[in-house]
Amino acid sequence: MMDKTILCVILHYGNEDVTWECVESIIDHNLLDILIADNDPKQELTIPQDYIGKVKIFKTGGTAGLHAQIIWLLSLHVNIVTIRYFF
């Protein structure tokens, strides 16, 4: 089995239909890991049953903030050389 080699990040902000249409258009590409950055302040996006295990959501908007992002990055199974935040 071949490892997935390309990380595809989709920025979600507001329209769930558009976000899931985008996912649907690329879901069959076997080399893609799909990550949705939920930048909507409401933070209500959830993964439909058909996509569980195929798509991950990273909460970046609303109250998720910097703390949640750092915790998520530390949980990755990859080597992180530098994390920079520009304010």
C-alpha cells in the first residue's frame, strides 16, 4: 500500500455546501490527505458519515485559537522544524 504523499488543505468559512463539494471533487485521489481548516467563527462544521476516516477537520476560527492549533501540531506524527506565527 502506498502512503499518502500530498496534504490538501481546504479553508472553510461559512458555506458548508461549497466545502463539501470541494471535498467531493478530490476525495477519490488516493495520494491526498484532506484537511479542512474550519475558519468559520461559529465552528459548527462536522464531517458527514461518508467522509469519516477520509477527512480531518482542524478548528482554526472562533474560540479554537492559538492554543488548539499548538496542541494539534504537537500531536502530529511528523517532524516540525519551525512554527511561526505572524501578528
